[in-house]
Amino acid sequence: MIPDLSGTGEAASAKEDTKDKSMALHTQARAELWLGKTMLGEWVKDCVWSQTG
């Protein structure tokens, strides 16, 4: 099973398509922090959900 991690793959934002790949998840990560979450935490949830679903 291959999880579709938040902010990557089919779930990626079109606005994140930048030439500077070091900033590829910057907007997503900042939004997660505003909501009191982290990208790594959301990715762990995605992996757990993909295994149980």
C-alpha cells in the first residue's frame, strides 16, 4: 500500500509548483503550523489511515 501524503502527489497544491524545489512545501507547512499541526504529524496520520483503511 502506498499512502498519498498530504501536500504531495495528487494532493499537492498547484501553487506549490515552483522552480525552487527547496520551497516546495513551504505554504503547506506554514498553513499546518497556523492550525497547530505539523507536516510530519499529518504524514504519520496519512500512513496510519492508509494501513487501516
